[in-house]
Amino acid sequence: MSRLNINNLTNENEDGSPRISGISTFSSTAFLEAPKGSTAQRPENVAPGMIRFNTDSGHLEYYTGEFWDEVLVANNTLDGGNRGLFGGGYESTPVNTIEYNTISTLGNSIDFGDLTTSRFRSGYFSSSTRAVFGGGQNPSVLSSIEYVTISSTGNGISFGNLSTGTTYFSGLSNSTRGVFTGGIVPTAQNVISYVTIASTGNTQDFGDLLDTRYYHTSCASSTRGIIAGGVGSPGLTNSIEYITISTTGNSLDFGDLTVSVRERSSGSSNSTRGVFGGGRTPTLLNSIEFVTIASIGNSQDFGDLSNLTNAPASCASPTRGLFAGGFAPGVVNIIEYITILTTGNAQDFGDLLAGRSQIMACSNGHGGL
């Protein structure tokens, strides 16, 4: 094996990093500095396998040949599995409690801390480290946004504000950017806005939905955000739209929900498949349906929840999706799970600390990460 000792190696043509071909080893007690820059500074015409440090997300990322994906080195939990958080919601009044569970196990949820304010009918999303909750009602309409660190326990911390108080809206995210869609402000809106999750601050304009929409649900892969169902113009809708999360711009048509027109359903995803369950038409539903996020087209039947459930919450790991709480027809504390890459009916997981609906649910293992 040859040895190459160099103190400094540069590319004088400034057209990329120097390249060493063949089998090489690096031995040091110091560190190796990778190229770094923001998401907006990602280079073009990149070969698969190229690695850089993303200063927005604080993570190493590599080019798959189609998109930049994060190098996953930890699952950011204290107990060895992806963590799901359930925050706020409505019992007999709005609540500010946050609870969590380990998605790969079975069991009841555990107390996490408290939001800065009670809220329900809110928008929410998460990165691998932070869960972000915004807007909603208390019972007045809120514009504040707050966050928690998923791998710890504790109370919410101020993040920033929506451009205006919003309720009945939805959120989705990849590893760096969180996106809020639609809602009532105080009339139905088609607005899409976003924040950078690793920072704090107010929302910025992203673009517009194809139509006004509220009571809808959403999910994401690392590249695409999916917005489905809800109430559009003039009424209940089965349409599905999508956005490219790393850009800005208006949404595009994806297809239709085929099991049923539904509002107040709940959505989650792994990196390939989005799943939507529960809600109403306006009669209560227990059906679950799914889409393949990277394609476009109509949803397909997945299975059923154990109960007819309105306004449940949902979060996911790469393998499991959880559905928790909701009206069935009174508020319930049931948590159920599905295996996302298969089809079939939901199975019992455990219980929330109390029955509630319209909960904000996030995880550090969903499909956008």
C-alpha cells in the first residue's frame, strides 16, 4: 500500500474538489473537513456518492443520483427507536400537554412536557431533531409557533410567528424545511408558507395551493410534500396536490383519494409511501388508503382502523405508522399502528394519557427525513 503525506491539497482550477482514485486510507486523531454550504448552495452536475456538509440542517448529505439525502448516523432518541410526539389537542377544552412513545415498541405514551400555550386545529411538522407546532386555537386563533427537541423532554420554546393567525391547516417537512398549507384566516386560504426548522423566525411565502383548502392532511418524502382531502371550493374534496419542498412555487395536481372524499383525516409517511386514515365524509370513516409519493396517481385501499374515527393524529417511523386519539364518536385515547409497506388493518399499540382529538403529531423518523 502506498502512503501519501500532504499538508494541503487544493484544486487551482476551482472546478470542484480534488480527486484521489484507487484504494486510499486516512489515519488521524484530528478530523477530515468535508465541503460545506447551505441547501441553496448545493452544486449542480454532481455524481452519485458525492458528500458535503449542509449548514442549514447541520448534517452530512450525499447525492443519490437523483437528490441530496442525509447521512443518518443516529435516530435522536434516548431509548433506541424512533420517537413519536403528540402535542396539544382537545379534551373537553384545549390542552397544552405533550406526550411521547417509541414507535418500534408497543405501550402507552409517556409525559414529555407542556406547550407554551394550549392549542388545537394547528399545523405541525418535524425534522430529525425538532418538532414544530404553529397556529391553531386557544380558543382564539393563534399566530405563534413553538418547538421542542424531540430526543429530550421539556416544554415548548418560542420559534416565531405565522404571517397571520391560522387554524384548520396542515404541515409537512423534509429534514431542513417545514411547510404550512391552507387553513382559515378567517376565511379559507390557499396560502403555502415555510420556515427553516433548524433556525427560528417567522414564516416566509412559498406559493399557493391549486384551491383553497382546510381540514386537509399531508405527508412527505425528502423531496415531495403531499396535500390531500379536506374542504375545498365549494365543499368536501378528494383531490391530492404536491409540492417540491426544497423549492418555492405553487402546488401541482397529484391525483384523487379513491376510497372516499374525506376531511379531518390524518396522514403520515415513510420515504416512499403516504398513508391517510380516518376522518369523515361527513359520516365517520375507518378506512385507510395510500399513495406512492414519487409517482402521481390516485390512492389505493390499505385497510381499516379498528373504529370509525374523526380527527385522529398520525406519525411514522420508516416502518410503522401510528394513529392516535380522535372522536369515535367521543374523544378516545386509543393508539393503533400499521406496517406502512404492507397493507392491512390497524392493530392495537397502547393508549394516550387521556382521550383527545385534533392532536399535533410528529416524529424523528418520518418519510421526509
